[in-house]
Amino acid sequence: MASTAAYKVKNVETVVKGTDVQVRLFTLAPSETIPWHFHRGSSDHYFVLAGLLSISTREPASTRTLSSGQTYKISPGTAHLIANGGEDDCRFLLVQGVDTYDWNAAESPE
């Protein structure tokens, strides 16, 4: 199980890591989530490769479930929660940038 300081998921592989761009391949097992967080300067670009990816955001409040081949962008400062939205593993490519990468916890709205 891959781990960061804030959460654990099935697997994370770094593809590219520069000073202002980061690309990682994530695998989330069923029911795994990346908790509410935001990035001050960088955008998140999600590219779903397999399974279902659920993306919840605040301001605007919404939840989207993406399937293989779909993409979604989250702008800097937008709090979001990422989850496996299905019963099988979910794989997605995450491109983050262009800015210094940071990860800031955001309180759950519940």
C-alpha cells in the first residue's frame, strides 16, 4: 500500500517530478479515498485509465463520477475529495502544475 503523510492508497507511481510539474499514476482500491484537500497554486488534471473515479468539490459543491477515457480539471484553491467510485480498482493519471506543488488538508463539510 502506497502512503503519503496524509493518506494511504493501493499504489502511487511517480512518472515525472519537476520543480513546477508533477505527474503520478494512482491506483485506488474499492472504497479508498484521498481526503479533502486543496493546492494553493497548482491545478489538478485527472485522466481516468480504468474503473470509476469520483471527484467531489466545494465552491462549487458538486460530485462527478468519471469513467475510463474521461478527464477533469480542478483549479488552484478548490477543496476536493477523490474516491474510487466503483467496485473494482480505479487507475488514473494525475498531472499537477504549473506551480510549486503543495497539499493542504481541508476540513470535511460533514
